[in-house]
Amino acid sequence: MFAIQRLSLAVFGLCLPEQTLTVSCNQLVKCSMFTEALCCLSILLLVQCWTLLCQPAVAMGVSVFILAGLLVHCVFLVSIFDIYFSSPLVHGMTPQQTALPPPAKRLVLFVADGLRADSLYELNSNGTPRAPYLRSILESNGSWGISHTRVPTESRPGHVALIAGFYEDVSAVAKGWKENPVEFDSVFNESKYTWSWGSPDILPMFAKGATGDHVYTFCYTAESEDFGAQDAAELDIWVFDHVKSFFNSSRSNQTLFSVLNEEKVILFLHLLGIDTNGHAHRPNSREYKENIKEVDEGVKEIVSMIDNFYGNDGRTAFILTSDHGMTDWGTHGAGHPSETLTPLIVWGAGVNYPQRVTSQKFEDNFLKEWKLENLKRLDVNQADVAPLMASLIGVPFPLNSVGTLPLEYLNNSAHFKAESMFTNAVQIVEQFKVTKHTVKKKYYLFILLYRPLSDSEQINYLKKARLYIQQQKYDEAISLCKTLINLALEGLSYYHTYDRLFLGLSIAMSFVGWTTYVILVIIKTHTNLTKAVQTNNKESTVLLYGFAFVGVMIAFFLLIQTCPWTYYIYCLLPVPVWYAVVKELPVIQDLATNLLSHNMVQSVGFIFICILGIEILVFSFFYRSTLTLGLLVFAGWPVVTQLWAQAKTSSSIWTFLCVLLAIFPLMPVVGRESNIPLVIAAGLLTLLISCFSLASLCKNKNKYRNNQDLKVYFYQMLSIALSTYVVSSTHDSLKNKQGLPLLNQIISWMTLVSSSVLPLLSSTFLFQRLFSILLSLMSTYLLLSTGYEALFPLVLSGLMFVWINMEQEALQHYGLSLKPKLAVFNFTCATDITQLRQLHLDDVRRSFFFVFFIVTAFFGTGNIASVNSFDPASVYCFLTVFSPFMMGSLLLLKVAIPFVLVSCAFEAVQVTTQLSSKSLFLLVLVISDIMALHFFFLVKDYGSWLDIGTSISHYVLVMSLTIFMMLMNGLAQLLTTQRLQLSKGTKHHST
């Protein structure tokens, strides 16, 4: 029984890693059942894709095609996490520890969350230190430098790097702060005892991962992390007070007193006040700087108390650093220097004293700005702090640490430094060996080994380093160990990324095949470019068996290689996709013949314009100003196409609104500077527009024989007024440090809930329903705004209303249809299928307009591809207590609101231009997929961490955009066509 289960695990590549702990039979049964479920799911997914794609394009309905598209695009999106975001952790290494006695018995770690290096080191305007005590330490008692963090600059990965010594994969940020998606070793786990005080978002994840019961946590409540609190420095004061109380209580508790006096003890103080004040008031605020002073005084008191408690035995080491920095506008997460440069001050037992120098070479000018030119600056990578702590108190280096011991911080013998460096090298080589073994198990038939560090080379390096130490050639031993560490780290990266090329090619093949298939479906079913082609059943059968044989061979190859179950999906997906393409070979031949008979110059010119348009969209992800250029080109569209002469009023308004909207991408990214008066002005402007609209509706008594529609508009106007008031009131309350008023919070949440219902109560006449959607979404958007972005939905919606009119003019201009009366057009009237027309070249332009407006909706007020563009102040009307997922959800809602407005307008364009919902949607899908393919090939795994993170986030964003557009297609239909009836007496009206 268990042999079969074990074989099942091995076949699908989900064998449990080698661990020192024994896995119980029950756990194995559960794991195998879970594995089998995942395997069945992957097989079902492939079968479903094959079934859907094998259907004739004509026979495939809209819902079926959307389902196939969702399945394929979900695979495309998830694949990037397997390729680039897989966990770097391996298990099965042996702990490595220096045999020589350590200099310190205990270590105190202060982590000032969100503290920037420049904020601590720079002097006040009057020339006095911002943190006098810490300044005196780095000038007379310890060593200092800058700790360079990696993207994402968030609390969880920052603390993992500091305490566990490795850079956690980015996906762990989305899996929670308090729990560990993957168990890992840490300095706390290797210590004899660790006591920690601070945030409930950080401490529990290190306690959970510890073996045994020796990591103790003392946390304040989550509600204490309030961005609107009177003084966030109270969080740090709470930590300092509880540490003092803890030591005072130990004097009357003999057990605790004796434990505190043992070796290998760590005290961890997590200080969240600086980060909270930075988010709430910005790093250049008085509150942020005062909090630094509070921390400085608190550290001074704690150091003095600990020295007194231990009788000034000189066996305590102290480290002060930060998990990440913060931008000037109070956010973090990306790779700006203000986020990645954090302070590091080390002093006490085993630590070097300040080193006086005459000159130092650094690319930045910080030394001069901070007046520290004569004190040696020792920069480290954030993961290097973990081996430094382990070396100081003599505990094994964390098993998964990739940090290199910064020897210049140590004040010890050359022998101790060489032994510590040797231990560091052995620990990283152990990881390399386990990782290599894991990859060899997966690809035991075909594998290219990392040649610079073969088994014999490892042995030679270690033997030579040990010989140097025995011969007391410590400098040579250290140099050799550093070389070995660098090779081992390169080898770790090589094996960790071994699958990237293989998986990347599979996904790229699927991408190209899928896009080709969609283009063929458009040409075959929605245009007149090809004739009906008779299919040869015999050839189709041979083709089917041929591709089935290829699929079986790929599956067999993966099976004998014991690859993970997800690899089956990535590698087999190209088979049904390309089968669907090759099956349409007669269509391709007919299309080629048709195109060659047309004017080649026009065909090439059309393709060139399409490529240029898509490239502009791609560039807009890197340079927001590209959107401005595109909107200015759009402004001239009526002139170029001669629509100006046909509809001068609409064309003039179109040009004006395009130019007005073009201003927004040139503005600074939202969140850097709050401007509440602009938010209030946007609310008042919305009310003014609503009044004019309401007056217009009241004049038309024939269409409104009941008061329901008028009541809905009154409720929505009241909601706009309340939102404007709440924004102003909340801002004043937080400014006065009175917190978030409960009444404001209740109104905000009620507005959010009601905004999704009120549009469904309004009239389904085209402009009235769209205006109702705008008012409802605008009330929520105002509550999430902090500056000029509050005006963005108004301008965007105005342009959308004019776009609907302009498309009618264009339709009439090209003689494709009679111009319907938009004023009386009703969304609920079913479209006559017989009136649906085939695609025209101008419909490609319509689809491009939609994608361009979607991208403008995303990037018009900021670069949401960067984590640090999100401003927590945007959600202060809803909550101020730190809640990452709730805040993240609200911020994503803010991003989605302009998206919804554009989608609803596109739905109106789609039905009023007498096109099937499938045809325009397929054109949009092709444009977005070509963009996604661009970003797939632009993904980097080299260069700066900012470049790597940006390239991956762009791909994830455009893939999410594609999937989101599929879902928004249904949401837009729901918002525009459905109507809730509050009473039986309500009458329906139609054209």
C-alpha cells in the first residue's frame, strides 16, 4: 500500500524532501491523497483544454470559448510563479558550527521597522545628531555601515533575510505575515533561548518555525497598529517597557534568572513605531523624526539596563538595523534606494571598534552628507547579518542562509575569523550539494552539471582551506573560503533556475499557438476573408493521432524524469493548442491566397500600424508619458478621418477631453502628496454634474412615470455628498491625531456596499444606466482618493460617453449601419442576431481604443506595477489599523473602478455598433495576448533586483489584465442589462 503511495509521489515529483524528522504514515497518506488530487486536477485541465480546442471554431459558443481562454490564461499566469517564484529552500543539510568559543554569551537585536539609513545617520539642520546615543556608539564603540535589502522591501522578507539569512521568494509576501508557507531555519531556532517583543505580524512566524519550545514571543494587540493613532511611538515604548518589566521580574524568579544567564541567548526587540509613523505622516515629518529620537533613548536605556543586569561582564553583543526603508511619500516594497538602504550599527562583545580612515570610495555622497567621512563604512547584504549573529554567539549558521560573514565587523583573532569563514563556506556548500542532488533526482537522464564546482573541486577547496588554517595561513584560508562561497552561491542559482529555459520555451510555444488560434477563429468566423473549406475526415483523424502520440511521448518523458505535476500542464498544453492551429491549415492557405490578391502596400501598412500601436502600449508600462502621446494622437482622430465635418460638436468635445485626460499621466504618481481640497472639489463637481443630469431627467416625464429612477439618483447624489464630507472630516480628524471617527467608518463601508447595488436599481436606458454606474463608483472612489486622482474617473467617464457617440458617427460615416438613437437605446432589449454584422477593419481600431483606455485607466494616475505606488492613506476612511490583505483589497478596488467604467462603455459600443460580443472580445484578446507575449520575453533573471522585479510584475500585470478583461466582460453585461425591482408596480420601458 505505502509502496504504491510512495511511487505515486515519486512519479509526480512531489516526494517529501529528506529531513531529519520522520514523517508519520498518516502524514504520508494525507500527502499522497493531496498529490493524487492535484494530479487528477491537472489531467482534467488538459483534457478540458483538448476537448474545447478540438471543437470546430464555428461550433464553439462564447461561453465555451471564454472558458477555454480562462483555462489557458490561468496556466500562463501561474507558470511565472513556478518559473521565477519557486522557493529557494532545500532540506537535509547538517548544521555547521565554529568549534572555537564565541566572544559573546548573548545578543540583543533591535530592528527599527521602516527606518531609512539617511534618516538615522544624517544630522539635524542645527548640526546635532538625530539619534545622539547611536551616533556616539558608531563614533566610539562599534562598527557601522549600510545593509542593502532586496526587492520586495516588505517586513516579512526583510526579517527573514535578517534572521534566517536567505531571500524568501516573492510569492511568500502574498501568503501571510504570521504563518510560514515553507518551514525554514533561523538564528532564533539555533539559539538556546530567544525572547522577542513587538508586532503580532512578525514574531509568530519565527516562533512557529522553531523546533522545541525555546522561542518566546510577547506581542501587543493587532488593533494597536493604528495609522490614525495619537502617537505610533507608543508601540516602541510598549516594547521597551515590557523588556524592562521582564528583566525586573527575573530577579524574583530564580528559574528565569538562571536561564537568562546561560549562553546562546537572543533578545529581539521589534520596533514598529517608525514604520507606522512613516506611513501615516511621511519620513520627513516631525512625527517620524521624533520617533527615531524615542527609539534612540529607548535603546540607550535597554543597553544600560542589560549591562547592569549582567554586571557589565562584556559578553553582550548589540545589533541595530532595519528590515527596509521607506520612500518620501511613505510607502515601501520596490527597489528605490530610500527603500533598500537601511542602517546597521553593531557594538559590544566581539565587535570591532570604529576604524579611522582618511578616504573612502563609494559611488554615493552619503559620507559627506552624514559627516562620517573619517569612520570606515562597512556595507553588507541584508542576509549577511544572520551569519554575523551566529558567529558572535557561537550557534550554527541557519541551514538555508546564503549570507557571507562580514569579517570586518568582528574583533577577534585571525584564527577565529578563518574558522568562522570555513564554517560559513561548508554551510553554503552543503546547500549546494543538496540542491544538486534534488535536481539530479528530477533529471537523472538528462542533466548538465555545474562544472566550476564538481565533487572533486569541492573536496579540493575544503581540503586546501583546512590545510591553510592548520598552517596558520589565515588570510589565504579566508580568501579561498570566499571564492568557494561565491562558486557555491552561483551553483545554487544555476540549479535553482535550471528549469527556466525548459519551462519558458513550453509556455512561449503555447502562447504563440494560442494567439495564432484566436486570430484564425476571428478570420474564419467573423470576416469574409476566407471561403468555407471542406475538412478531410481522414486527414483530421491522422492529425489527431499524430498529436496524441506527441502528447504521450512528452508525458512519458516527464514521468521517467519524475517531474512535478505542474510540469505536465506546461509541457502538454502546446499539444492541444497547436493541434487546433494545424487543423485550420486550409484556412491559413486560403487566407494567404486572399491577402496576396489584395494591395500589398495597404496590407503591410495596416500590419505596421497595428504593430506600432501595440508597441506604444508596451512602452506605456515603462513610461507613463507614452499614454499622453497616444491620447494626443487620439485627439486628432476626428480630423484625420473627416468625422469633424460630420459631427463638429462631438468631435470638439472628444478632442478637448482627450487633451484633458492626457494631463494625468504627466502628473506625479498618486500618493506622494496628499491634496484633500482637490478630492473635495471632485466631489462637488460630481454633484454639480448630477444636478444638471437630474434636471434633464425631470423634464422628460414620458419615460419616468414612476419615481423609482429619480429616487435612485437622489440616493446616489446623497452618497456623493456623504463621501465628500467623510473624506474631509476623516482627514481633519487624523491630522489632529484623533483617529478615524466611527461614524465616518460606518458611512464608508455602507457606501462601498451600496455602490454595487444602486446601479441595478436605475433605468436601463443607455446613458442613464452608465451615469448611474459612474455616480455609484465615484462615491467609493472619492473615499479612496487622496489627491488629484479623484478627478480622473470624471474626465475618463466624460471621454467614454463621447466615445460611444463618436463610434455611432464612425459607423454611419463608413456606411456600415444606420445611426440608432442612443437617447432611447435600452440595454435590456435583446439584440437581433440577424442584424449582427461581420468585422470591419475599423473594428480593429475600436478594440485598440478599448485596450488603450484600459491601460490608461491602470496607469493614468500611477505605476501600479510597483508595490511602493500604493499609499495606505487611501484607505484611511475605511480603516487605519494595519491589515495588509484588507488594505490591499481596497487598493485593488480603487485600481479596478476606472477599469469598470471603461468596460461598461465598451459594452455599450459593442451593442450599439451591432457586433457580436465574441467578435470584438476576440480582437481585444489578441491585442492583450501579443502584449503579454512581449512581456514574457522581457522577463529578466539577471541585473538589478529592481529590473528583475519590474519585468516580472509587468508580465503578471498584463496577464492579470487579460484574465480580468474576460471576467469584466460578464460584469459589464450584469451592470448594464440587469435591473432589480423593488416593487411589483414598477413598469418596464423599451424602445
